[in-house]
Amino acid sequence: MNVMTNPADQIDQVPLSEIDVSDASIYEHDTWQPWFARLRREAPVHFQEDSKNGSFWSVTSHQQIMEVDIDHQTYSSAEGISIVDIPEEELDERDAIENFISMDEPDHGKQRRTVSPAVGPRNLENLEPLIRERAADILDHLPVGETFNWVDHVSVELTARMLATLFDFPYEERRKLIHWSDITTAVEETTGIETDMDARRAELMECANAFYQLWGERAAAEPKFDLISMLAHGEDTKNMHENPMLFLGNILLLIVGGNDTTRNSISGGVVALNEFPEEYDKLRGDPSVIPNMVSEMIRWQTPVIHMRRTALRDTELGGQQIREGEKVIMWYLSGNRDESVFPDADRLIIDRTNARHHVAFGFGIHRCMGNRLAEMQLRVLWEEIMKRFRSVEVVGDVVRLPNNFIRGIADVPVQVHPL
């Protein structure tokens, strides 16, 4: 039997060396909490010698995750940001996707600065009325009195509309953006499910071709305030399309970044309020808590489970000796349940005083570029929900995805109850 399926009361009997928190099934079945709790307690910097993802160090405490995340002199992003390593014998030019989150300075900063104005304060101010209009439209057309999947009707739909706006992508084809985001992380090492890599590549090439067409149109036109136009006219990115894998990689990065945080926090927030109904009562009594609640929902859900770094030199962390070239995995999901920082950490507490101290967006130069946009979308959505519904009630089993990188939710069956 896989040790990671052990009942909770037997977890302390499993040798530390056999604990593999990269096992996607613990996220599908939502059984990851006691495994990380034990690592934080006994081995907050833990070496896993053998897994589907090779050997790696797990960093599970809030403090040490921050230490790794801000020390880009010691820990590099250039070998990739996920735990997955593609064996060299399987690697070909089609797999060698690059993007700016998998770069170190100075290249990372140059490319990031080109597109960051799209999610800067001035543009967010312009986007808020549009987000509110679209959130209201979605909520006003929900099937009251019927059971429906909140993920598809609300989480995915709002995210797709926002992504189409940010890219100025054909609005009627917006669901393609969600699909391309999903298949980006759909590899066996991440999901535990065998993947048809040829079919996956073909779909990613469809994505690349669609954005090459948009790139050509935007490059030939006057600069606009969408992400593709910014990249096409940016001094440090205007030739990016000449490197197909860098082009596709950055497009996918922006799609995934714009999709997963918002989408899964919208879904996770509904699940959490139903799991802790006293917090829903608190929200109904004081909707002004919504901005803080949004941070707490992101902490509780933690949509990006981990981020990877690679040691650039021999170093010491938490009393452990890490060697140059070894993988170091920051388990954001664990850091956000660290009881030394967040008392009663497994609970959603919507007025938690330090909710914004979560690590879900990362720290340092790689901190999530669109964090303020994600927070704004969630805030606006919940403001509009509270204007219309006394509750969004979960009425069936929540279906989670097997994935050790994105904490995805596929189905939240709900009924909405108007005021």
C-alpha cells in the first residue's frame, strides 16, 4: 500500500524517509494536512530521496519558505518553477518551454516590467467597473432553485471573461484560455495520471498559433493596454516571438497566472464558508470584512501548492546541508497552515488579523505579478454575491483534482438562496 494513503492515526508511524508530499493523490482526496503538519513539526527541511519527481528538499515552514523565496542569490528559478523534471532523453525542442518566471535577474525583471502595468494600480482602477459588471451579469443569470456546478458557472466563467479582457482575446472563444491553462500543468509527474504528450503538444501549438496571429495584429497597430500589445511593443520583449518556446512559455505563464489563483480561490472560498458556517454568519453580519476575507480565502485555499528553486551553491537551511544543483521545493500550502504564524490554521477565520501574511503569492522578485488583480476580482465578486444571495450552499461532494502544483477544484455542487 502507498504509505501516503495511511489513515490519519497511523501517519506518525510512517518513517520520515517515506513521506512524499509530491504524491498528487493527497491533493485529490484532500488528505495532505497531517502529512505537512508532521513535516513542519519534525523535519521542516526534509529530503525526499526517491519519488516520481526524483529527489528534492521540502521546505514546509512559513519562515523558511520566505527565506528561500527572497534569496535569489542562493536559489535559482532558471531550472524551472515546478517539481517536474523532464528526463534529458525525453526532452526535445518542443518541450523546452521558457518564460520569465523561470528566469533569474536581470532577464526576469526586464520582461516582467514590460507587462506589469497591465495589472498596476491605474489599470486596476479602470478594470474594476468592468469586473463588477461581468460579475453581476454572471450572478444574475444563475439558475435559482436548481443545483449547479459553481466552478463552471461562476469561477471559470468570471476568470475566462477577465482573461479575454486582459489579452484582448476573442470574447466568444474565451473558454479556450481556460482549457490551455488546464493542459499546461497536466503532465503525469504533476497529476499522477498518464498524459498523451503528443495530443498535449498539439493543443499547446494551437494556443501558440492563436497568439502569434494576435501578436502580428498588435505589432502592426498602435500600442494598446492589453498584455499582447505591451509585449509586442516593449523594448525588451518586442522580438520575443522570434523564439517560439519563449513566446509560448510567456503566454502560458500569463494565462495560468491569470486563471488559477482567482478561479480556485473563488471555488475554495465557497467550500470554506460552508465548512465553517459560523464564518458565513459573521460575513452576513458585517460585509465590510470582505477585503480581509479575500486574503483569508487565498491563504486557506492556496491555489499554487508549491514553487521550486534550484540551489546555486552548497548552503545550509534549517540545519540541513543542501548541495549545489539540488531541487528545493517551497510548499506554499504548508506554509499557509503553519500554526506558529496562523493559530487554528486549518480553519477559515474571515477576520483573521494577519491573513495578509500568507505566502500564496510568494515573496521577493518573483512575487505574483497579478496579486492585486486577483484580490480585486474576489472582492468585487463577493460584494456582488452578498447583494443578491443569503447563501451559496454546497449540496453535494466537492470534486478536487489530482495535482501537486495547482490546488484545483473541478466541481462544487451548489444551490443559491436569494435574500
